[in-house]
Amino acid sequence: MEWIRQLYDIEDQARPLSADARREIRASKAEPVLALINARLAELERRALPKSALSKAAWYARNQWQALCRYTDDGRLSIDNNVSERTLRHQAIGRKNWMFLGSRQAGPRAAVLFTILAGAKRHRIEPWTCLRELLLRLHDDDSRLDEMLPDRWAANHPESILTYRLEESRQKAARQRERCQRRRALRWPT
């Protein structure tokens, strides 16, 4: 677990850098840690009983090793897919709730509404203000629907951007950076 934490600490240090600089820092710092993990997995695979859960886990990790290390070759890639997982989590949780929406047409309508609300959330727009204007434009057969794209709508309606949410996100990120820096300082004193 400590090696994995080191990999994420390296990512925290590399995050503000350019893609090329991230690739270089990963090559110099992350690849040696990955080599240690791979060696430990090989040892566990040899020593553990072949049908044990530990042996199967070590075999699986080594079988996926090339995909695991792919992020070190390209600075644009992330170390994990947590953002995608969090984004899909809402659909996975609600899947059974949305199974019975009343009719065959209700499912696609709900999907459109969820997409609109997700776009508003992503751009930190007050969702009901945006949705209200969209519905009014649709009712009036307004052809300027391209103006309703979340990024364009936010630019035209700055008063509807949830700035307190933005500030909350920034404060949370700052607290997390401080915790990581304290942890690194304890682990690697200068």
C-alpha cells in the first residue's frame, strides 16, 4: 500500500506540470516504484499456493501489468479512471429506479433530462434556471438551441454560475494538497 501511496504522491507533484514534464517525472520516479511492485508480485505469485486468492490476485495484476504502466508513457493519461467511475456511478445506482418510467417514450426523455442536468452540474450552473430557459425555448420553437449548450449558456449567464460550489471545490483541493504535503514531509524529510 505504501508503494501505491508513493505513486499517487508522484502524481500530485506532477499534476500542475505539462504533459511532457509529467511523462519525465513518471519515468524517473514512478517507474522504479512500479518495478518494486512488479518484483513483489512475482515473488508472491511464486510463493503462494496456486489456487489461493493471493496467487490469483498477483497473477491478475501481472497479467494487466502493461495496461497498468501505460500511464507512465504518456503524460496526458491519468494514473486511474476515478473521474469516469464517479461520473458513471449515478447511472449505475439509479439503473433499477429508472427501469419503470411509465412508458417506452419516458426512458429516452429521462435520459435527455439527466444529460442536461449532468452538463449543468459539470459546468457548475444552477440547473433549474438553465432547464427552465431550455423548456421555455423549446415551447416557443426557438431555433437558437446551440446557445443552450452548458459552456455557452454559462458564458451568457454568469449570474447563474454556482460560485460557492467552485469555492468549495477549491478549498477541498487545497486541504487535500496540504494533507499530502504533510504526509510527504513526514515520510521524506528534507
